[in-house]
Amino acid sequence: MRKPLIAGNWKMNKTLGEAVSLARELKARLKDDAVETLICPPYPALALVAEALRGSKVALGAQDLHWEDSGAFTGKVSAPMLQSAGCLYVIIGHSEQRQLFGETDETVHKKLEAALRAGLKPIVCVGETLAEREAQRTWKVLETQLEALKGFAPATLATLVIAYEPVWAIGTGKVATPEQAQEAHLFIRKRLASLYDANLAGGTRILYGGSVKPDNVDAIMAQQDVDGALVGGASLKADDFTRIAGFKPGVAQSSE
Ligand code: PGA
């Protein structure tokens, strides 16, 4: 059984005080054992948010990492640092990193290796742009991005999470239809099976990300191969994130 994971990616939002108060509110409200919840604040807030979350069901993650453990890499943060700040998870290869900050499949591979080495659970993001979808290149793009997962001992990938985030749905309010999400998730799962085996593919959680909101989460979560959500904008409000984490699969919603 794949336990659903609802993850909040706060991106570059929240000062320290704001971060701690949102974390406290979520700690008080997210108590369901059937769903795993996670928040990923910006680096400066990590240690304080870890403190605020202590004893709660909400896990802590970071939004990126560097692949070296330490050294002369100005501005970068390493896996052991994140681990010592209380992080359990780390997001790798987010499309904003790919589009704005030069992330490549090669750096994704190195970051994945570093995260696994430090015992952090990786959330590797993949997804096509609108131009790629319109040019019918979606499957090719996903296939290429998933190559970054090659070359690991299968047992080390037990904690791997993948996030399918179509770039055209991120921050645009244009959510993929539940059918589009399911189709892509199934494709990813099949690729995992051919890169590794059916066991690994069947155990890996695949999250959907891109304009997930309280009013579309139920329909998306009702899809068989959708195991959770990576939520940006709506994770910044306690009410919205709490409602998303309390999704009710099987409830039909329009995906406007
Ligand atoms: P969004 O962002 O929910 O604001 O579309 C999702 C993400 O980028 O992880």
C-alpha cells in the first residue's frame, strides 16, 4: 500500500515569523494518520519550523540541495546540513530550478545520490512544458527526465517519491484533468518498472503537482496511480492545505 503524501512547497515565501506561525497552525490541524503530510519552507526557516513541528504528524523537507557535502560552494546547502536541520525530505529537479537556475538531468542525478547518501527522502520532479505537450513530446520528455534515476541499487530507492508536475499547470490555475494526470502517472510507473522492476514501481509514490486546490484535489486523488500532491500556492494558507490534506477520493469535482 502506498500511503498518500500531501506535500507543501512554500517556494520563496514566508519570513521566519510567518513560517513558524503557519507551521504551528498546521501542527494543530493535521492529525490524520492515514495521510502523510509534509511542508517545505525556505532554508532560513527550516530549523525553527522543525522546532515548531516537534511532536506533530507534519514532516519537514527542503526545496533543493547541493550534491557535495561541504566545501567552497557559495550560496549552496548540503544534504547533511538539511538533515541536521530536521529535514526528512528534499525536493529535487523542480521545474523552476530547471527553467530558471540551470538544473539538468545530470544535476538531478547527483542531487539524488547525495540525498540518498544522507538518508533524506527524495521527491524528484518531472514534467513537460506546454510547447512539449503540444508537440506531442510529453512521453519522450518524461522518459528522458526519468533517466536521471538510473544507476542506483534498487534497495536504496525505497524512499523515492516522484512528482509529476506539468509545467503548464504550475501556478497557472490550469490543473491537468484527472485523466491526464492518471495517464502520465501510469506512464511514469511503467518506466520505473522497466528501469528497475515491478516491485519498485509498485511501491513508489507518484505525486501530482500543478494548481492543486481544495476544489480539485478530490478528483485528482481519486485516480489509481496518483499517490499524493505537491502543492505550491495553496500550501501557503492553513485552511487550503488542511482541506487538501483531508481530500476525499471518489468525490466527483469539476476540474475547472
Ligand atoms: P502550484 O505549484 O500548486 O502553485 O501550481 C506547484 C509546484 O510548483 O510544486
